Amino acid sequence: MRDSASEVTEIRNAVHLCIDMQNIFAPGGLWATPWMERVLPAIVGVVARHQARTIFTRFITPQDPEDRPGQWQSYFHRWHQATRRHLPPSALELVPALSKFVPPAAVIDKPAYSAFSNPALATLLLDKTIGTVVISGAETDVCVLSTVLSAVDLGFRVVIVEDALCSSSDVGHDALMTMYRTRFHGQVDLMTAEELSEFWRE
């Protein structure tokens, strides 16, 4: 639940960034995240209420490891099955329960963990004078974490929908929830999907 000491204000000029809810992370996928099915109804609820204000991100793996710089090459040599040379194209698509919202929801592809590793995202949000990013998706302690920190650095208010996040690590998820509550007061708010519907009505 939301930290009772946190002074949550109305959410305005916001977008919903739904991070990497793709088939590769769904049950049966190469990088299956066991919780995904558990949090999917909460995410669907947020998207359904804010379809035109939702941006889905997709983590797009390289065709070959050499297509990425530095340590990413080592990473994708280890995970060669995840390169596009070996991966079915459908694996990188959004899960069906969410893809049906596109359009009006938008999709932005990214080459790395943070949604902002695609510079078009920051440009889009700034052009639309967005002040708040509402974040859901996968995984709490990897791509979501990187996106949250990037958003904070760029000056956005961040609202994390805590029952709309999934991870393959309970320990990692719990550690990040604690960090957000104790280290980012004033920049990051945590709330449930139900609370979000109360504070974000546009």
C-alpha cells in the first residue's frame, strides 16, 4: 500500500508507461516472469481507463550480439536464443490482452532497459508537456527500475502502480519497493491500481 506519510496529490498531465509486457516475458516465454498473469488484470484496468494516454514499451533484442555496444554483446552471446536471429517475432509482441488497445495506445521500442533509452520517448513527453509518468509492467528490478531512475533524472514525477508490477525475483521486487518508499520521497509515489483510479481521473 501507499506510504501513509506520502502526500499524494491529484495526477494531471500524465501518461501511463507500461513496460515490456511482451510474450517473451509471459508464461512459456524465454524470459518468463511468473507473476505476469497475476498482475495483468490490474494493468488491463489501468490501460482501459487511459487508453489514449498509455504508451507501451517493447524491449527489442538485436538481430545479432554484435549489433549492441560493449557489455551488451557479452550479454547477448550468453542469451543468443533471445536474439532476433533465433527468436520468433511473436515473442517480442505485446501480450494479447494488451495489444488490443493499440491504437489508441502507442508503442515505443527500446534497445536497452530504460524506456528512455529510446530518446523519442522523452521528446514526445516534453512536447506534450507531460509532468507525471505512471509506471506499470515488467520487471520491477530491471527495466522498471531503469525507467524510474531515468524519469526521475529528467524531472518527471513518477507514480508506480505497485500491484501492476511483476518480477521473476520476489527478493528483488521487495527490495525495490522498500527503496522507492524510503529513498525517493517527493519524486516517486507508490499506489495501487484502485488508488490510481481515485487520483487520476482525466
